[in-house]
Amino acid sequence: MTTNQIRAALLLCVLAAAGWTCRLYLAGAERNCPAPFVPYPAARAALANTDSIRAWLDSPVAVNSAGTGELQRLNGIGPEFARRIVAERERGGVFSNLDELARRVRGIGPATADGLAGQITFELPDESGGGSGR
């Protein structure tokens, strides 16, 4: 999932919770209910999940095992660059370092490589067959 997709999903959850809150408040007001129901547990759960989402977004991406969706989390890497990285990895094998990635993937120049420096790792994929399958 890309950053924008996650943000959109969170926004939809907040909007849905706000809509239900308003609807329940109005229903309670029609019945002269002094304390309308407010879905606090749902709001707390959504806020608790933001920490894990933020940790996932801030974690480095393993270039040698990431799929195109995960590669798009990186600054400066869109769908086309992600596709090129995966295609080159499948064609020529894993990348050992950032210089090799920049040399083998067409279009990744020094500026893009410098921007990726703190965002990626070059761990080898799990060869035992227990990997994520990406």
C-alpha cells in the first residue's frame, strides 16, 4: 500500500466515524436523549494504529525482496521506477549496494540515489522459502 492509499483509508475511517457520530447525535436529540453515543473506542483504535503505520512508513525498504508497491513508498520512486527495479532484480539478480542499484537501473541518477540512501537496505531475500512471496 502506498502512503497516499494509507492516508486515504484513514481519512475514510475518520469521516465514517464522524458521520455516524452526527447521525447518532441527531437521533438522540430527536428522542431527547441527553447523552448521545460517541464511538470513542473506534476513534482510539484508529489513533493507536497510526503509530504502527508510521513505523512501517519510516522503516527502510529491502530492495532485494520488495515488490513494486513497497518500492513506491520511497521518495522519488514512482510506479515506473519501481517496475524497472523489480525487472532488473529479476533479470540480473540481487543488488549489493546503492551504487550497483544506480548503475543497473536506468534513470536512477546521483540525486535519486542520494535521496534513497537512508530509506533502503540491501538484505538478501530469505532463501528458506519462508519469505513474503513478493
